[in-house]
Amino acid sequence: MTADSSILLIYTGGTIGMTEDPSSRALRPFDFSGIMEAVPEVRKFAVKIDTFSFDPLIDSSDVDPSLWVSLARLIKEKYDSYDGFVILHGTDTMAYSASALSFMLENLSKPVIFTGSQLPVGRPRTDGRENLVSAVEIAAAKDPEGNAMVPEVCIFFNSMLMRGNRTTKMSSDAFSAFQTPNFPPLAEAGINIRYNRDIIRRPSPEPLRVHTELDTSVSILKIHPGITPEVVGSILSGKGTRAVILETYGSGNAPSVGWFPRMVKEAAASGKILLNVTQCPSGRVDMNIYATGRSLLEAGVVSGFDSTTEAALAKLFVLMGMYPDNSDVKRSLGSNLRGEIIVD
């Protein structure tokens, strides 16, 4: 890490900055300066650290695309002034936010590291200190040529640096809250930080391009036993819905009885974008394996390959904001834009 590294530490809200109310025992946010006082270790790095706090702070469950737009615009505004960015964020929607920023920030050449904690930073056993300290160290790290070690949007949690758009929250109470089931970690923090350089995306030589026009007219249909035509029809043909993510079984399968494939085919024929992702925590969609999957493929459903639902949603928001024509969106869905999928 070089002495001239500079980091912008951005606080949006979340458990890491909470304190316990002595009377109600409920958690409530406290001043951002309290985090810096609780984690003085970050000041020991040979790194210039500036801070920015959202006002009001945002609970993770209240996060919506307006926060992503604000974050993207802030990073664009400050991009030339800092070597990296660390975003403190609540865990419930962190994977959604990290996925969104990965697609909104095109040609990224600097780290954008999300982190947070399962316990407030003021607690004796908090995971917040280690997560914050390591996130800052990684965001400031450069290779021998002076380039950022990890010029990607990532999540750092419980000693693991993960590609943001590969990440999903797997536990509500374990310190290892996040995992990337379909992709290895980009780095692991032990006594030293070990970078898996072969899988880290290289910095783009092109100027940063920020996409803030988002089209959020997307619904998610989770297939389950006993699902009814009324439920499926209301989602597939919902007014104002431009795209539907189908969370299917296994490798991309769904009911093969007459009414379901017929409804899917009708929705696709009407111009709806239908994207197939698996419900399984790991694995990928391959609609050529079974007849039920092939029926979806023939109906016009697009494969999500090994995408998480969070990444699929974010990718649709950005692509639909970029392209008014659904055929352009469908073509781009099959491309690996930010390392979010492995295409056959």
C-alpha cells in the first residue's frame, strides 16, 4: 500500500453504525464519527481517508434504486479525487446494491468495496472492525505498476472479498453472512491478504461511464408446487411490467402442464422479457437438459446462466434503462458484462 493512496469512506446506514438504546434495547443509528472512534485502526494506515455520510441514514430494508443513483453520482463526482471507495451498508440489501453499482459503473478502474457487519461496531464481539479495516486496506491496495489491485465492485465480509454481482446473503445471524456459490473469492484476508489475481477483472482503459437511468418495471415469479394460473397470469401479464425473472427449479425447469407453458409463451409473444434463473443457491440454468426446460426456451425465455437473482434484477434495471427496445435488452442479457455470469 502506498502512502499516497486516498479513500472515500461512505456511510449509508446499517447495523455497523448502530447503538443500543438503553431503555428500549432497540438498535438506532449514531453519528458517523462514532464509527471512526470505535475503529481507530483505520487511521493507522498510510492512507488519506475522507468520509461522507448520507443524511438521513437509510435502513437496509428501505434501500431502493434512488440510493444506487445517489451512490453512483457521488462516485462519479469524486472519482478523480480518490483511489478507492468503501461503502458502509446494511446487510439485508447489500448484495442488491453491490450488483446494481457493478452494472451502473461501466469501465471501472478503481475499487468500490461494500462492507458492514452483523453486530454494531460498538459491541465487544463485533465483526464490524475487521470488515472495515480490511475493506479500507483492500480499497487502497495497488500492484507494482500502481494500478488498483481490485478494480471492481465487491463485498468484503468475514475475511472474504467477493465480486459484488456474484454475492448473495446466506445467513441472517452468522458472521459469514455472504457467499458467492458460483464463483471463488477475489481475495482472502488472513495474516496477509491473498489476492486471486487470475480471476480479478483488469482495470478498464476507457473513461468511467455511469448509468443512472434505471427502468425498474421488473417482477419476480418464484415457481413452486401448487402455483396457480391466477398467480402466474397476474405476474406475467401485469400492467407496467416489462420483464419477469422466473426463479425456476434446478437447471431451469418449471411445470410442463398445459396452462403454464402456454402462459409463458403468450407473455413472451406479447414482448415481455422473461429471464430464467435457478432457485438453487449454486449451479446454473441449462434449458437444454430436460423437456420442461426446453419448453421454456422454445417459448422465448432467456437463460440467466449462473446469475444470482440480485444480479439478474440489477442487470435488467440498467439494460432496460439503456435500451427502449426489448430485443436489445434480451441480446445483452446473454453477455457477460461485469463478470456476473459464465456463458456457455
